[in-house]
Amino acid sequence: MAFEELVRRHHQPILGLALHLTGSKHDAQDVCQETFLSAFQNLARFRFECQFHTWICRIAINRCLDYWRRRESRREKSTFTISPDGEDTEVLNRVADNRRAHNPEANLAAREVRMSIARALKKLSPRERAVFVMKHCQGLRLRAVAVILQTSESNARQALFRATHKLRSALAELRPQITEKRW
């Protein structure tokens, strides 16, 4: 019963964080499950020095770091799958966007933008990606991000600055395309 309450309260934010950090729904679900299992097993170690949400986010970040280490050791690319005919297929190419189904040109442009953003995010270091996702996708304050990553707020701010700079540079060619076409 306590485990169910733990999951109910924190599932959506932790799954969202894991999804942004892993880039794969399946892997995010695995990371989320590992996070809640670890949190439940270690509840007695929670020292009330921070908010519970901060503590469980830190566990999720650690599980994502483990995921990246495993992925790097296997050298697998999470955005590619093998189609039935044996060819590598970009997963993002198969994601349907029903809002643009009636406009193939806009659908193609949106898909290209999503792929560019995914590629740009993958170029960030794990720490930069984690800081960027927690700040901009999860809406956490830099102070909370720093606590979760067990670093200073200044270091978190520097990582966010580097991530933002790298993303702006990597996505600079998209700016005219995005501003020209409103979907």
C-alpha cells in the first residue's frame, strides 16, 4: 500500500524526467521502475535533509546515468530499431503526429525539427542534458537541480549555460525554418 502511494504521487514527473533523459519510452519505463524500487527499498535512509521529490529525482538521475553507462558499453543507439525487412529505422520517423496528418509538408518539417532536436540533445554530456531537462522540461529551479545532482548552484548554472549554448549552436540552422512556417 505504501509503495502504491509512492508511485501514485511521483510517477508522472519521474517518468517524464526519465523519458527526456533516455529518449526511449521503453527505457524510461525501466528506469522509472528501477527508481521506485530503489526508493522503496531505501526509504529508511531518507534523512529529511531535502524534499522527498528532490531525493527521488536524484535516484532517477542515478538510474539514468546507469542507463547511459550500459548503453555506452553496448554502443547501441536507442532511436534506431530494426524493421521487419532488416533495415535500421529511425524511431522518430515512425512517430505519428495526428495534428498534421492532413498536411504532409508540415508533418515532414516537424519530423525533421524533432530529429534535429533529438540529435542535438544527444550531443550534450549526461550532466548537461540532465540539467537542461530538469530545468526546462521538468520546470525545476536551479537550486533544486543542484541539490539533485549534488553540486553547487553555480555549477548547475554553468552546465545549463553550456547546454543552452551547444543547443543553440546545433539548432541555429533551424531558426529560419521554424520562424518561416507556423504549424
